[in-house]
Amino acid sequence: MRILSSFVEKGSRFYKDHPRYSKLLVVAAVSGGSLLAYSSSNSSHHVTGDSESKKKRIVVLGTGWGATSYLKNLDLASYDVQVVAPRNYFAFTPLLPSVTCGTVEARSIVEPIRNIIKRRGASATFWEAECFKIDAKNKKVHCRPVQKSESKDKEEIIMDYDYLIVAVGARVNTFNTPGVEENCHFLKEVEDAQRIRRSVIDCFEKASLPNISEEEKKKHLHFVVVGGGPTGVEFAAELHDFVKENLSKLYPKVKDFVKITLLEAGDHILTMFDKRITAFAEEKFKRDVIDLKTGSMVVEVTNNAIRTKERSSGEVSSVPYGMAVWSTGIGTRPLISEFMQQIGQTTRRVLATDEWLRVQGSDCIYALGDCASINQRRIMEDIAVIFSKADKDNSGKLTVKQFQDVITDICERYPQVKLYLKNKKLKGVSDLLKDSEGKDNSTELDIEKFKSALSQVDSEMKMLPATGQVAAQEGVYLANCFNQMAEREKNPVGPPRIRGEGRHRFHPFRYKHLGQFAPLGGEQTAAQLPGDWVSIGHSSQWLWYSVYASKQVSWRTRTMVVSDWMRRFIFGRDSSRI
Amino acid sequence: MRILSSFVEKGSRFYKDHPRYSKLLVVAAVSGGSLLAYSSSNSSHHVTGDSESKKKRIVVLGTGWGATSYLKNLDLASYDVQVVAPRNYFAFTPLLPSVTCGTVEARSIVEPIRNIIKRRGASATFWEAECFKIDAKNKKVHCRPVQKSESKDKEEIIMDYDYLIVAVGARVNTFNTPGVEENCHFLKEVEDAQRIRRSVIDCFEKASLPNISEEEKKKHLHFVVVGGGPTGVEFAAELHDFVKENLSKLYPKVKDFVKITLLEAGDHILTMFDKRITAFAEEKFKRDVIDLKTGSMVVEVTNNAIRTKERSSGEVSSVPYGMAVWSTGIGTRPLISEFMQQIGQTTRRVLATDEWLRVQGSDCIYALGDCASINQRRIMEDIAVIFSKADKDNSGKLTVKQFQDVITDICERYPQVKLYLKNKKLKGVSDLLKDSEGKDNSTELDIEKFKSALSQVDSEMKMLPATGQVAAQEGVYLANCFNQMAEREKNPVGPPRIRGEGRHRFHPFRYKHLGQFAPLGGEQTAAQLPGDWVSIGHSSQWLWYSVYASKQVSWRTRTMVVSDWMRRFIFGRDSSRI
């Protein structure tokens, strides 16, 4: 035993002494957040910067994908870093659907943010509080502890910042459908997944009671998923597997009453994926007897029925249900709506940032993840300035040669140009000009011809999807910018400023899509990888296992997730109602 | 991957096909239970026995140690078995203190009761409902679903029974101390342990906020444990380890404010153990700077302070606290109090049963575990009958020979006789008679001398402790009685009936104490094994690991508990607030 004990101790020491083994690339979905609550506090506590150290203070709001990957990459020693979030852990959200059915345990996908900071070997302060107001004018954020306590503790905390990183994520969008908040489960947070798990078992236990009619059994065991996006589809598939592999054996008397319905307002599910994947998923769900209803909009949810409206016929029908999961769209957190009003971004759903992730209209505030989107600059807005910059001899005409001289800078600043060339299968800028003219011999363009050559380019601008993968890459990018801030002030590397002199300090943010998975149950997964490479089936499931294991935020969560998978293979999923 | 996948599948099939590997002896503490709630239902559903099968119907109340070990050993095919409990799983309660600090995960110590039944390969029905009334006269129990639902579902379920097994456990005894229910955590159920875990992290997060004075930090980080029994002591030790090994590293700024206080009304902790263990534990707690206050009674708990009274001086003092765990005494569940009133057992704390676990005064109702205790028959109550049965020649005098003829039966019926002989170091019954006479030559006794010889014997009667070990043994015993019921009607094996003819059908229940552990933290455990063998230290900790691993109710929980321990060695305990 002595030997075993010493072995274990050594192992333990190894992992503790080699934190670099747990530094791994982070890729995937959705961040934590701040909720607004009306402040009635009468006292406040002011936290000012560490004046002695003279380090610039960065306040980070959130512990989701964006904030965590930012913290994992930031040079913590160069700044006074304060992290504020209502959740003291990072959650590996792509595995949330697995948590709903116990394929993976909740605790296996979370890692305390303090651990993540500690492993960096530097200091940053974490506060479990929610920010409810950003005061951009005075460079302050107003926060409030999340825990219910005596009123005295609930006093406001006001923090100064030099830079503010907003990464509070989004909330579920109910599209103001009546009854959704009260009666549906969401699937954004770990607690949501735990609640869904309990609720599934509850439905089976309720249906098993002796005083329940067949009608009621059917109702209790009718599981409705609203939203045919990756999360909704994965949850429906997980639930189907849970019922088929585990629950039907433990609840043999009621298993025939189980029904899973997936409601999607659009014509197809998984529309962000390749059509082959959509078709395969729809086929598989048909085989699995998951009732897929496309073109069906939810108009109301009561405590025991869901009313839907067929988009084609306008027919409204009502169907009783036992449990409903609402998994469609992302909505704006109150903190963000209020801040957007403050800075005049009133017509938007999320914060607009420039290509350097800086919130438009606020110099020291950066935003990333689901609470923000990059407001890509339209080339047509700057077309006159571009023309005059390129037309160095002020001739009022642009030669192909002159245009070629500036095209690299233009492509960096307006990535839609590159996309346009690629999609139109044009080889270069001369092709673009040819294309607009339709003939080969034009060597010079005036401003009108130049405009018309580029007129279609802006149509290629795309919003980045609200995934963890985007947020994580933004976090890495922003941390690198901050790490090089001092150096790049002197030695900028970005594209030249179109309106103004000199260059931008940094290259603008570029998202690199690494692919996306859609687990479909029964050990089958659809994968869409870069270059339109589509793979569906058991092999992708193994790819999914490998990728999700490797992307875990720590060795602890990696070990736990893998052992959860093994446990599920061997013993099945647990159905205790805890 | 094909190979790995097939290996895993095979492994999975192996465990599923060999359920006997998961049949293991169950030893240890505390059962689930029924809570009374006032019934306002206006409809009811009547569940009658399966009249066609003509099997006798057994209704089992509870899924704790007693009920589960009964179900694991009962010949389910011979009876129509219905299990009713508000909890659809069995919990390995001795590991609850480990769950409070994440040394072991909650889900690792629970097993769905449906799984346990299914592995027996026979059928028994489980209903997730709470029994709120036992109607002994009409052989019915009244139950109510546990889940909140529309009123229609909450209708009463009335079940007929031929035999009723009451194993609903106990609840915490607050001794009516004001404020305990509202402000203290208990440690009886899995949910309690999970709440405590979150609460510990909450206290650390609260104390880490910037708007908190030193005074408040001290308050938030003052953890109070009330009750120096094994559970309270183990929790205090676990918490100390959690703070020392994990939290102090993640919360370095507040670690010096942490204080753990253990309040015990008696003079010592762990009084059910050997004095050496008590002394060692008290010493260890002193070294660990756990503030042990004996002779200190809690008189009131408010939301931020605990008022205690020194038993010696009568001095009352008040101390602020962050979190308090109440772990002292066991109280009666409302269902049991009401039933005791019904059958006239009004002066007792738990149900009285005879030595065959039958509730006194109710022929077909059996009770086991924490909700019952065996009302051992006093020999002095039956002394005259015993004398006349032994005095076969009706001489009014008893020879030693005559006495020796009946002594085996007497020892079986009144086990206190054997204990008395053992404790007095007497070799046999002739010694007992000698002892009473004080001289050697008495060969005959009259009734008065016989009385005086046995007068001290009843003082050896002892109540069984309220542990899972007792409940589990009772469950096994009772299941065996039921399995042999038909056979033993014809061929009884018990002791002769003192008042009446013939023999009892079964041997009375005998508890065999297999020892008890008291984990003291820092990988040290005290173990008290049969024969007053005491072992303290690291070796007992390893014994504890082995015993608790082997006693798990299924291979799934065994694997999970062991892997939780390994995870803790390697990665420490998780401190995410979920």
C-alpha cells in the first residue's frame, strides 16, 4: 500500500508541477453572463486601480469561451487583471446536451476560473459578481454580488478600468412567445442541463404511477424540443438514445408511450450545415421515430400544452407535453441592451465592434463572443477614399498597376474582396476589373468604373456565427493584441488607415473555421470540416470523441469526460433523480 | 478503433449479462423516507392486489439501507412486491460527508432502485410517491406522488397490502432548537450534501469580494458543525482537508480567516467509539486547529449567529458564522408518529417491534432501520412463566439440571442472558445460580431465588444503534424470513413460545457488529472492529477505502467511487459552484 500510495502521490505531484500539460487550444460554444437586476442598494464600494504598480487595469466581464481564452493567453503579469462574472467556472458548453442525459457528468465539463488563472502562474483577481452597468464615460463598471445575503452585503461594487473586456455572452431568445420563460427548459448553462436531466426522470416516474391514464402517460412522456439548430438536434438525439438504451429497460411498462417531437420554424433542421448533413439527420430522425415537424412555429406554451402554427397553412394546433426544451436563437442580455442605448447602438441585437474587437464608439472597451459582432466595414463606404489613395498621381484614372499596388492592403482591410474573388473563381484583381468591363483591354478606370467593379463585393460580408469557436479565437486574438500593445504602438503592423495617416497597430481579427460537429445519436455524428469536407457516421463519432477530449480546458476535465464516456459504454447512464 | 469499440461493447455486455457480480453484502447507515404533507386531494386511486396470481402482496416503504437490502435478498418471484418511496434511488450514506467536499461525487454513491430490482431478474414495482398514512385496520397505505404537478395528478393512491415493510428512516432531530430548520444544513440526503458543497464555495466567494471587512470575512469563513457524532466529525475533518489541500491555494487572500468549530453538548466527541479513538480524534483536531467545543449546547440559530450555552457555567454566548451543519440525533418522521398514535405506541420515539421485526400490535406490519427499534423482551416480565415451564414436575423448586434443560431456549429468546454471562465472566448457568447464592451447594431454587439470580440480567439489554449496518442486516434477516415463510409455518425453528404452545417460526433477529469507521481527515481513519480491536492512522484509511469500495451496491458505483478517489489524489477536489 505504501508503494501504491507513493505512486499516486508522485502522479499527483507530476500533474501539479507541470501545468503546461494542461495548456491546450480551446475551440467551441457560448459564454456565461451578467444579468441585470434593479439596484436598490444604498451603499457602494469603490475599487480603484493599484496606483503603486502603475499597471493598466483590465476588467474582464465573463468566464465563458471568450473571456477564458483571453485569460489563458493574456500576459497577466503586465496588467492588473480583474475578472468579474456570476459563475466562478468555465463550462465546456458543447457537451451540455450530453449532460442532459448523463452521458457526461456536469462536473466533468467545468473548471474553476481560479484554477485556470492559477495555472498561468500569475495573479489575476476573480470576483463572483454580476456587472449590471457599464459607465463608459467615467470608465467604471457597477457590479453586485450574485449571492443572496443580508442587504449589507448586497452593496454595489464600482470598479475602475483602463480597458474593459465585455464577454458576457447572450441569453436565450424566446421571441416574446408567451409562456416560454415559465414552462420551457433552456440549455445555456450547466444548471439548465442538470434540471433537464431531473425533469426527464420526473416524467418517467410520473407516468409510472398507478393513478395515471393512458392519455396522461402519453402527455408526461411527450418530450418537445423547439429549435432545429445543433443544440436542439443533439439534445433530441441524446434523449432518444437515453430512452432507447437505458430508460426503456428500467421503465418497461411505459416505454411505448414515449414520443420525442422536434419543432422547427424553418423548412429544414441544421441549416448552417451542408445539405447532405441536413438530409442525413432528417432521415435518421425518421428512422428513430423522432417526430420532426418543420415549418411549425410555436405561438404559445402553457403548463401542459404547446400551441403551434403551421407556416404554410396557418393552421393552429395544440399538443400536450411532459417536458419542453427551448433551444432557438440568442437574445441580448439586459446589461448589453442598456450599454448599447448608452452608446447609441440602439438598432442592433448585439454590440457592434470594429475589426479589432473594439466596441464602436468606445475607445477602451472591447467585446467578444456572443454579446458582440464585428461590424465589417463596407468597401462602398470608403470607395472614394480608396480611389484617391490608389490614384497617387491624382490623374482621376486608376491603372491596373496602381490598383495592384494597394490590393493587399485592401484585402486585409476588406476581407470580403478576397471572398468575392474566391467565390467568383477570379484569379486576381485584374480579373475583377475585366469582369466589370466584360472585355480585356481596359487598362484604366475612372471612379465610376471602379465603383461598379467593386459594387458586388460587399454582398460577400458575413456575420460570424455565435459559437464558442468564434469566441475562443477572438479571445486568443485580443490577448495577443494586449500582449503586444506597447511594441505595436511604436511599430504598427496593421493595414494603412484609409481615413488618416499611418497604419493600424494590429492586423484585424480573422476567423478561421475549423469545422463543426452535429452528433445525431446512436454513435453517429455528422462533421463538416473546412473545405466542405463532410463526414457522417461512426467514424465521425470517434473524431468527435477525440476532438472534444483534446479541446478540454484541463487534464482533470479531460480525464473525467473520457472516463464518463467509458462508464456510459460499460454501465449505461444513471437514472437516479438527483 | 473498431477493435477498441468491440472490446468496450464486449465489456459492457459482460457486466450486463453477469448481474451476480454486482450482488454484494451491504453494510452501513441511514434510510430514505416519507414526509407527511397535508392531503387536500379530492380524488383517490385504489390499487388492489393482483387477484389472479394469488401471490401475497408486500408493500415496501423506503429505498434506504433496510428496504434495499430486503429487496436484494427477497425471493421476488414468490410475492407481488410494490416499493413506494419519494426517492427513486438507494444512496450509500456513509460517503455523504465525502460528497460535501467533492472527494466523491454525488452520483457515484447512488443507484436507481429500478436497476437493483432489475438485476434480480424478477419483477417488483416501484412508485415514486410518499406514504403519508398507514391504515393498519384495513391493511392499506395512503400515498401521494412526490412531484409537484397539476392538482389532478396529486390524487391520493391507496394501496392494499398483505404485508407491509416500513423502512422509511428517520429525520434530523433539531430538539426544537429555534432557527435550526431555517438556517442550518442537515446531512441526511444526497441533496443535503450537494447543498453544503455549494454553500462552502459560496462562503469563500463571498469572503473574497472587495466590499467585505475583515470582520465579515471571518464571519463568512466560520464553519460550524453541531454534533460530535461520526457524521459531524467526518464532515469537519473533510472540510478541513478541502480547505487545506485545495481552497487555500485558490483563495490565498482569505485562507487565514477560515475557522472550523465543532460544537458538542456532551463531554467528548465520538462517544460511541473506544476512548482511545475519542482521545486521538480530539488530539488530531487540536493539531488541525479545528476548534472543538465540548459541553456546549446550541440554544438558538439566527441567520448570522449561533447562540450556545456552556453546560458547566450556564454562560450564554453568541458567535457569528458563515455556514452551519446540524448533525445531531435522529427524529421521528410524521408518518411514523401518526402511526404510533394509531397503534398506541405514544410514548416512544421510534416504532417498537418484537425480535422478529414485527411491529408490536400489528400482525402484518414489519419495521426496520432507523424508524424502528426492537423492543427486547425483559426476562423479569416472563420470570414466573419461565419458572413454571422449567419446573416440569411442578415441585415449586428448580434443580440446576432442570434449569440447564431450558437455558438454550432462554438464551435465544433473551439474548441479554448470554451477554450478562459474558460480561460477568461466568462460564455457564450454574455459575449464575452460584453467583446469586454466593455459595456452592445450592442445587435447588424456589421462584424468589430464581428471580434474584436473574434480576440483573435485563440491565444488559441494549438498543441497536441507528446505523445502516443494523438496517442492512435487518433487511437480510427479514427477506430470509419471508423466503422461508411457507416452509417455517409447517416446520418452525424458533425458540419455544413462553406464553403459548409450540415454537416460534423463526429465530429472532441477531445483530452482528462488523465494526465502524471514523475518518478523521489527512488520510487518517479510526477503526473499531469486533473484539475491541482499535486501529488508527493511515493503514485504517486504506482499510476504509477497501471496505467502502467493496460494500458498494453495484459495479457502477464501485468503479465511480474508486475513480473519484483517484481523481482527487491526482487533480484535487473541484471548486466550481454547481
